[in-house]
Amino acid sequence: MSFTGEYHHNLDAKGRLIIPAKFRDQLGMEFTVTRSLDGCLAMYASKEWEALEDKLNALPMTNEKARSLKRFLLGSANTCELDKQGRILIPQVLREKAGLDRDITLLGVGDHIEIWNADLYNEKYNFDDEEALEADWEGLGI
């Protein structure tokens, strides 16, 4: 399963977000939303979330960094279900952590979907510098 594509939707006053049909087909009716890096949220299909959760649970409890990572990802994880209109309710605490207001960008990035405040995403990732992108790709061996 690989999520790809960029979609723009609005968060309604109750904190509900329409999930694009292409993503709904791959996610199924129940999936997980949690905090992610760079200021966004991450949405995982059940299978991908279970694999990540297994890796996290295998980390040693005696390692401080492992405990922090588990708190960050597992502590903020919420199971979501689609309503009849193809929407999910994003919990207020997650909306606040990601600065989500009205305009939202959903971005398929392989094994999961990122949920961004549209302004923050556009500010951080406008990809205007093609030379820098080329250098990054080359540095990553792509």
C-alpha cells in the first residue's frame, strides 16, 4: 500500500475533515491518527499502524529516547472511523498540536498520510529551489 498525492480540504467548525476518496479506499473504515514530525499529523491504515506499534513496543523501556518516542507517537494516537460523509473527527488536542484551523493539506507520503495546516505546509515546503532539490536527491542516492 502506498499513499500518494496532495489534496486540499477544509476543517469544519466541529473539527471534522473530509478524507479524499482515493485515501478512503486504502485506509478502510478504521485507522489511526497521531502526531508526527515537522508539525503535522500522520494517518496510518490499520496494518501500517500495527507494524509501527510493534516496533515501538519492542524498544527497551530502559532507553530514555525510546520512552520519549513512544510517548510522542503512542500517547497521542487516536483511532478514527469514517462517518457516512467520508469525514473523520480530529481530536482537539491533535488539532492544537498541529495548528490545524480551516485550510488543510493532506499529503500521501508512502506508508502514511500527512495532515498539515495548509499555510504551514506551503511556508515550509514550496519546493521553489530546484537546484537544492537536485542536490538533496543526489545526496540521498536517488
